[in-house]
Amino acid sequence: MDEYVRNQQGPLRALVFGGSGQIGERLLTNLHDAGWQVTAVSRHAQQSRPGLEWISGDLSGTWQGAADFDAVFSCGPLDHFARWFATNVIKAPRVVAFGSTSVDVKRDSIEPAERDVARRLREAEASLFATSRERGVAATVLRPTLVYGAGRDKTLSIIASMARRSGVFVLPLSANGLRQPVHVQDLADAAMQVLAAPATAGQAYALGGGEVLGYSEMVRRVLAALQPRPRLLRVPTALFRLALRAAHATGRLHGMNAEALARMQEPLAFDIEPARRDFGYAPRAFLIEADMVSTPGSTP
Ligand SMILES: NC(=O)c1ccc[n+]([C@@H]2O[C@H](COP(=O)([O-])OP(=O)(O)OC[C@H]3O[C@@H](n4cnc5c(N)ncnc54)[C@H](OP(=O)(O)O)[C@@H]3O)[C@@H](O)[C@H]2O)c1
């Protein structure tokens, strides 16, 4: 951090958006442990504590709070944050914002909504870097792929929850695309590590986990972590597609579209070498335990 923050009197001050999220809550803990004074913004009432002041707000309005921070972090939607950053002048030498590998993965999707996600992410990154350059701010974008670890992700925790309910999880035989799940703590640690690495200014990094594995192996490890252990059932892809259509038609399933099925075969592995080289990124292997895919407080 010395490169960007000099002559500090008292603790370093951070402004954090998305601090109530699965990555954000780990980042708040990291900042607290490192002695930062944090202002965190949420759309919902949150409990302040020493070193952490929660204020109500979102990324749409005019910023009314303090205008001087050592770093601004965004763990919320990147397009909203890029707009907020462009329209609110905050004095901070450092910005670290989470984006997504979807910026590339969904660029050529057959689903218009997914192409739109990629476009918004692309434009948000461009806007954030342009605003940062104009203001002499060092900005870094971190693009996670499949996130897990807090028990409230939308992939592995959903798989675990469905498998727990029925005792079985069904996958098409074609579900063998590569995956690189990344733990929330490794992402929160990355957000801290980039602060001390000048080479990360003006850069975006794909952040996968420390292990690349096939989709079905990833699911197998999730199921193996559960007690009792649900069964993994592999079925012909055509049969799976039919069952998927039936589940949609009867309203028993939402959100899993044809593109998501096709993507189970895609190699979604990312080059994390630039992150290793520039800031020592060293994510853990995919060793999953039940509490990583269970909502805290829920009955396992
Ligand atoms: N989860 C993944 O698999 C994944 C993968 C790739 C990239 N990412 C990216 O990583 C970042 C963090 O992800 P996450 O999974 O930790 O997110 P999350 O758990 O969904 O939390 C995001 C937080 O952002 C805040 N937020 C959401 N919409 C907002 C809005 N319109 N205005 C202001 N604040 C808003 C919310 O805070 P309040 O409710 O307190 O306001 C929420 O707690 C995001 O940029 C996400 O796109 C996630």
C-alpha cells in the first residue's frame, strides 16, 4: 500500500460498496484485521461496530458522505459502480472493483440477455479505467469466475441444496467442461494484495481458483462433502434436455436455460498467471467442506 498512500496520520480509510455480499463480508474482515477505518454502504440497515461504520445508500445517488479515502472498493455490480464513480468525485488514490469473467465468457452467447451482461461489464471496465486515468487514480478490476465458500453462491450451494432435498443430483453425460471455482476468501485477499502492487494499476485480472477440474468432478466433490451423501446420476444429454424442458414447462425450475446446459461442456478455465506474477495471487485448491455450500444457520 505504501506506493499509493503516503504520510498517513492515523488509520487508513476505506469506502466499501457491497460489503454485505459474500466476497464483501470477507473483505470487511480483512480490512478490520489490517487496522483500516471502514465506511461501508448498504441498501439495508446494518450494524456498525468499532472500525466499521455502515451507512444507508446505494450506487445510484449523489454521494453525501466524506470525500477523502485511501481506497474505494466495490464488491457490488460493476456497471452501477462505474457510473457512480464517474458521477461522484471522491478523493482516493486507489480503487479496487470486482467485475466478472462473464465479460469474455458471455460475449458471444446465444442468449441476448447474456450478451448484454458481457456488454455492460465491458463498458463498465472501460468507463472505470477512463475515469481513473483522468483523475490520476490507480484502478484495478478483479474478475472472479465461479465463486463459492460462503454458502450463498448461486452454483455450488444451489447444487448442494437440490441434492440434499432429493438425495440425488442428475447431470447430463456431456457435463464435462472445465471449471475453476474460487473461494471467497482468496478473492477478498486478492483485493488487499493488489493495494501493495503498483503493476496492478489500470489492469483487469481473471481470478479463478487454484485447481481446474471437470464439471462432473466438481459436482462429485460437492456431493461427497454432504452428509448423508447424495447420489450423482449421469444421464444421456438428450434425456436431460427433455427433463429440463418439462421442469420449465411445469414451473418446477427457473433460470437454467439452454445456454447454461451448453456451457456445462465449455472449458471455463482462466489464466491466473498474470495475477500470480503481479500481486502474488495464490488461490487454494478445490477442497470443499459442507459449510462452504450451506447457508449459515440452515439445517445441513
Ligand atoms: N458470485 C459469483 O459467482 C461471481 C462471479 C463473478 C463475479 N462476481 C462479482 O463479484 C462481486 C461480488 O460478488 P458477490 O457474489 O460477493 O455478490 P453478492 O453476494 O451478490 O453481494 C453483492 C452486494 O452488492 C450490493 N448491491 C447489489 N446490488 C446493488 C445495487 N444496485 N446498488 C448498490 N449495491 C448493490 C449488495 O449490498 P446491499 O444489499 O447491502 O446493498 C450485495 O450485498 C460482484 O461484482 C459480482 O458481479 C461474482
